[in-house]
Amino acid sequence: MSGLDKRVGSYAEALDGLQDGMTVLAGGFGLCGIPENLIKEIRRRGVRDLTVVSNNCGVDGFGLGVLLEDRQIRKMIASYVGENALFEQQLLSGELEVELTPQGTLAEKLRAGGAGIPAFFTATGYGTPVAEGKEAREINGRHYILEPAITGDFAIVKGWKADHFGNVVYRHTAQNFNPVVATAGRITVVEVEEIVEPGELDPTQIHTPGIYVDRLIYGSFEKRIEKRTIRA
């Protein structure tokens, strides 16, 4: 393989170098577009004291929720945490540190981190507990707070298709947090449903350019439905 070929042959190789105490950024929203096999590999490796940044922490027994079972997460930075009883239990007992962040602010913190922007002002959260300890400034008659950007040691991402060079396409709603997460990791690992030959992807349809991707692996996915609603 050439140096531009991002493919790796195993999940162990995909997460090589992951250690205790690192910060892991995870794409997905609910159970949609989550890097479920990379999460399973984190569990298998048994690394601990992780700071995990994601929109939410999965559900009991699936997604990021499995990392709570072995007490592998020390701190969770998320915008929604309402679907996981074990998460609630560990939060209330003081085992788990939680930093709740407004959803749009969380997305922008990741986007800014990937763009090399150290911080930004936003009106969201001003005058609430979110603003405690943060610099505030009035600009054009409106109040803002300064939010620091987020970067991580590893970013784990779920894509639909990719070529050998790591150019990634997401499918529909799986474009949620995955594109911004992919830019903000020191090592970005992407698992996909299909790997195609170079040149097969339409360049105008690529969501994450391969320059952001360090490792790429093919996987098969359970794709659980978080809440199934059907007509009577």
C-alpha cells in the first residue's frame, strides 16, 4: 500500500496508541451514525479514565453506553444524556463527571477545534449556569460568552463510503456530528460500510476529505433503531 492508502486490517490496528486518560471524540446522534465497532474495540482494550465528547452517551448496553459498564469514562462532554439509566446512576453517585453543553455550541466547539480556532463568542447560554466561569462580552448591544474549542487525541467516526485515500461520504442523517468530529482529532479513525476504488467517488459529493483521516477500516453494522414508532 502507498503512504496515501489509509486502510488498516483490524480494529486493534485502527485504535493502536489509544491509552488511559485520553480524550476521544465520537460522531453520531442518538444511535444514528455511531462508530459502533470502534466503540466495542475501546471496550475490548480496557482503557480507562477517558474523556469522551459526543452528542450523547448511547443507551444502556449499546453505543457509548457499553463503556459506562466497565467504568471506562471519567468525564463526558455532551448535549443530551436522557436515554441511559446507568449514566444517570453514575452521575448522581459522583462516579462520572459531566459537562452539559448546548447542542449547537458543542458542534461549533468541535468545528472550531478542527479549524484551528481556539475559542469563539456565542450568545447561547449567557445568563445561565452554562456561562459560569466564562468570559462575557457585550457586542453590538448583545451579550455573549467565550466558549473554548474542543480537540481530541482520537476521533472515531462512522461513514457510509470511502475510497482508499480516506475521502468519506456520509449517508443522510449520519452527517450529524461525524463531519465536525472527523476534523478535530489528532488521530481520526473512520469505519465505513463500503470502501471503493480511488476515483469512484464524485469529488463534489465528498463530505470529509482524506487529509483529515488517518486510518480507515471496513465494518459491518447492527444499526439499532433507538425508538421504533409504527402506526396502530
